[in-house]
Amino acid sequence: MPGPARLAPEAVQHRPALPASARARRARTAGTDQDRSHVTAFRGPGCGLGSHRRPGRRRLTLRQPETANTGAGMDVESRIDAFVSTHPSRAVVVQSLRGSPVCVQRHASRVFPAASLMKVPLAITTLEQLDAEQTVSRSDLGTTAYPSLLEVFDEQHTFTLRELCCLMLSTSDNPIGSYLTDRVGMTAVTQTAHRIGAVETCMRVGFTDDELAAPARQSTTTAADMSLILEYTASQPHLQTMVRAMRNSMRNFRLPLRLPDELPVAHKTGSLRGLAHDAGILYGRDRDVVAVFLTDDQSDTAHVGMEIGDCIADVWRLLGEAV
């Protein structure tokens, strides 16, 4: 979705199983108050990532739980507390996928407007329910009053649905989001999220210009839900093009802001007036980590973006990774 400064045939469904680690975490947190909780989950190296490990990277041997990163874990919690405590409408999840364990949750079950984070389950639904190699002409896609990458293509240019999903994720293009929403339907996107375990994630509005003001706040998600959705995406071989697209995002002013340029960060932002989200996976030397930052009712979203960048950089450093 545009940043705050610019506000103004169904196929047989492919339904891969939810990763065991995600099912277990959903079961652990079901019926509990996550608003001020932190959980240390001891997970094996490479958990939930499968083919994501970059060539030549060694596997980290997990130390005994009672001694693994205890001091660093406390520091990480304090740093995240500092970010969350400055404003009541903030939520954070930091969850390890590979390497020694870390899991910090703050207000993880609080419901927020999803904004463009909804494009992640939208892309999953498209790739799992439609023929990803089906072609679409540029002339079949809509227009917008806001900047769109589609404007550089002529009307006869064709894209595959897979390519449209990737362009939508890397540039947050709204006309593509609107087209894909029309193809699969909002109910299907919500059902995809719920199947993954993201039960508070509901798509109720699309991405046309008319839906970008007050109606845009009707779709919802939580930090815990986005963590599950990202872990699912990373664990599924047929969704690796989504991960590559998010690793090549054009909107790098939040999570990647203070991180090394060479560090892969597969992430998706969401922006509305007063709202600044970023949810992604950091692929480090010794660990891979899901990081979800959701904020709303913020007076200066540009400054919040810098706060998110500062916080995750400090956390990454505390976890022993290079910044």
C-alpha cells in the first residue's frame, strides 16, 4: 500500500500441511494471554526452513537449553520492551527458525489492521489455488493514482501469475493486489490464513484506490499470526519464489534500515495513516529469525520506521550476528 505520505477460474486447491513446529506453537499459545508474555521455545537448528539455508552455511549445534544464550535472551527482551513501552499500540514477535533458540512476544495476540501485510496470504492463496504459470496481459490489470511499477510495461506485455505475486510482494503494488484479490476472493485468503493457524487474520477489503482510506483498516492480523504465516511460507518448497521476492523488496526503510546491505531480509511492509508494520525473516550466519513489528495510532510513522530499524539491529547484535 502507498506510504503514509501518499495516503490519499478456481483450480483444485493445493493444501500442504502446516509445519509441525508451527502447529505446536499454536497449540502452546491457544487460550493464553500473549499480551505480556514471552516463551522460550527450544527448537532444532534449521527448524521450519528446509531448503532456505544458503549454500556453504554450516549448521549451528544447539547447546543445552539451560545455558543457551541466557544473558543475550534477557537483553533482547529488555530491548524489545523498550520499543513496545513507548506507545500502547505496538506489538512484536521475534522467533528463531534456525540456530539457538529465542522467542520473545509482546502483545502478540493484539489485533491490528493488516494493511499490505495481507498481500502475503493473498500470494499464498494465488499460488496454491490457481495455475501459477497462467499468463495475464498488462491490459487486464487496473490502474491507480499512485506510483505503480506496471506503468513501465506496455499494454501488450504478459506476466505469469507467479510473476505478478512476486512483483506485488517486492513492490507492494496495489493494482496487482486488486487483480489477484478478484481472482481468488477475500474469503479464500482468509481461509488460507486460518488453515495455516493464523485465526485472527481476515481479509475484508481489497487494494483499489477507493479502499485505501478508512476501509483499508477492515482487514486484520496479529503479530503472532504473521509469524506463523512467514514460517509457513519459508517451509514450503512451492512458495520459495515468494521468499525470493520478499528478499528483494523495494521498501527497505524499517527492518533492513540499520542492517548490513548484504544480509538477506525477506520481508513485507504495511502502511496506512498512523500505521507502520514490517514482518520478515532475517537470514544470518548462525541463525535465521522471524521478526514482526506492528504499530498503529503513531504520530510519525517515518520515525517509527527508524525505531523499528534501530530495535531489530540491536536485537540482531545481541543475538551475536554482525551489524
